[in-house]
Amino acid sequence: VQEANCHQLKKLTGEAHRYIAIDSGDLAIVEKLCLFPQTLDLKVGARVILLKNMTEKLVNGSAGIVESFVKDQGGSISYPSVRFDNGMIQTIWPEAWENEDRHGLILARRMQLPLDLAWALSIHKSQGMTIEYVVIDCAQIFAAGQLYVGVSRAKSPNGLQVLNFSRTKCIVDTAVTAFYEGLDS
């Protein structure tokens, strides 16, 4: 997925803007749990996905295209202005991702733009989305329900392409099988 996204980004002309996360606390937690990328390269025309709920209409999973870059108030850093698929245009500023213990103590923190490149997405990141054109490579499927989640993202069968299909990739969770077998008895 990352390789495909980098390949698409390189096809775009114009200046790349690099955003490097600022991490603190337990870095192992940040690396394991945070969806915000450590390093994010963007250009005008880049397809991106929002990784955090921001408003009622701009939620985790909203996708769009970088239209321009806007300078911050100090004029030193440019941030992306994104036209989302729902028509909204929003400048995206750095946001904090935090992991807290049960007492509210912050264990880990990453400050970064809540965006990632989105020409290609993992099935996990696409969950809950409806996508116009979907290509699923079954060779990468390893868990119960993954194929179903991937296939069901497509808006219509005409927008779905399945590569390397094998019945062995139709993995059903044993708890689901047991539940339905219980209905028959």
C-alpha cells in the first residue's frame, strides 16, 4: 500500500511538502497504535484520507485531494488545503494523537497532520467507507472477514476488481460459524 501511494505521489509535478511527526512519551506505543504517519509527503493533487474526526461532515475516513498549501500565521510553514469528496474544503493543521492510561495520564503522544496518502488503502483503513473503484489483492488477505470487508467497500460490482482470488482466502471466524450452526438446531 505504501509503495503504491509513493509511486502515485512521484507522478505528480510540483514541490513536495514534508511533515515530520513530533513524538513524546512511550515511542513503542506510538509506533504500535498511532495511525498518524511518522513522515508524510504531500503535493498538490495528492489523494489523501483523514485519520481523525474533525467535524460532523469531516470524519475519520473522509477522502479528498490536496488543492493548495496555505502558510501558517507566522508564514513559515505551509499546510495542505484539501477538497474532500463531499465538496468541503478544509486546511488541515497538526493535531495531537494521545494514548492515556485509565487515570488519564498521557503515556504517548504524536503531533502530526491527521492525513495519509490514499490512492491505495489497507482493508483495515477502508472499513466503513464506500469507494467508487476498489481493487483487492487476495494474496494479502490473512484474517477472517477481510475479504468480505474489502469487497463490500465497492459502490457497485462494476467498480470492483479482485486479483489472485482463491477460496482459501474466504476465511470465516469460527465464532460466526458456531453462531449460525446454533440457529439451525
